[in-house]
Amino acid sequence: MFRNLFRPDSPLMITMTRITDCIFLSLFWILGCFPVVTAGASFAALYDASYRGLRRGERNSWQRFLTVFRRNWKAGIAPTIVFLA
């Protein structure tokens, strides 16, 4: 019974992985919003990573967050500055 409990595809491990991904996504989002001008890119990366990682079940959603943040941070600065003004 306990042997099957800790398999990577068991319901317990899937749940723990999703909780851990939520924690990492939240921490990365807070760090990404700390400099206010990168808040737009951080919101976009959080949305994309949570949609793909938590809803679609793709793995490594926190790595997806970092990839999307790096790709969109330049494009997210201008709308954030306009929004702040």
C-alpha cells in the first residue's frame, strides 16, 4: 500500500506537486512585481504558467513562468508605465 503511495503518478504526489507549483508561482510573481515596471510581464507570466501548469496538467509550471517572463518583460514595461501614469 505505501509503495504505491509515493509513485510520481499517484494522486498524493500529483496534489503535492500542484501545491508546490502554486507556492513557487506565487513567490516568482511577488519577486517579478517588486520592481513595479515589470508587474505587467509578471502578471502575464503568472497567467500563462498557471493556465498551462495547473489547468492543463503540464509539468514544471514555474519554469514556464520564468520562460514567459523573460520573453515578455520588454513588452510589459510600456503598458505598466502608462497604467501607472
